[in-house]
Amino acid sequence: MNEKYDQAALRHYADAERLASAQRYDNAGHLIGFAAECAIKHAFAMTESADASPRLHLPDLANAVLKRIKSKSPREVPLRDLLAKSRTGFFHDWRVSARYGATGHVDLPTYRRWESLAMRTLGAAGLRQK
């Protein structure tokens, strides 16, 4: 399958927002993490071969991509800076395995923090929400 990280990032972000507006923060949080993850993979695929995109999930994906972004290309700088400036680690407390977690493991403040990071990641990847 030919990955469409850009479309997936925007779709996951929009669906996360819909779920959050219904106070379904667990699934909203899961999708907002995938939105950021897909945006990172999209940005990375724009500068590297799509096959070279790390097959990882957050936060490991952010660390791997940060190590691989070396240039000062205007296309790469926003993403590199965003990943590097996260004090505690980019999406350090998001886990793909949370999909199996108990209801209520994501609260509104956590979701809003992740949402803000995801929105900035979409912007750094050159993606626009509709």
C-alpha cells in the first residue's frame, strides 16, 4: 500500500477533534498522537525515500527522525526545531499501546497538550487543517 501520511494526519486530527468535543478523550488522544506521527512521517518522506521512513511510533519515532534530520533545509528546520525543543521529549507520555488502556486514562489537560503539539507538527510538516 502506498502510504498517504498527509491525508492520514489530517483525517486523524479532524476525528480527534470530533471525539474531544464529545469528551471522548481516550480515543481522541490516541488519534491526535497518530495525527502527529503521520505528519512527522509525511515531512520525513518529503526529504527522504518513503521506504526510509522509520517504522516506529511516538515517542521513539520523534527521536529517530530527529537524529536523521541533519540539514538546515528550510523544509526540514521547522520539524527539527519542534522535535528538539520539547523539554521532556516529544509526546513523551503518549503510547500506541494506550489503545488497550482503561477508560479515563486521558484527561482534558493531557489531550489539549497533545493537541497543541499535533497542531504545531502539522504546521511544521506543511499540512493545513480544513
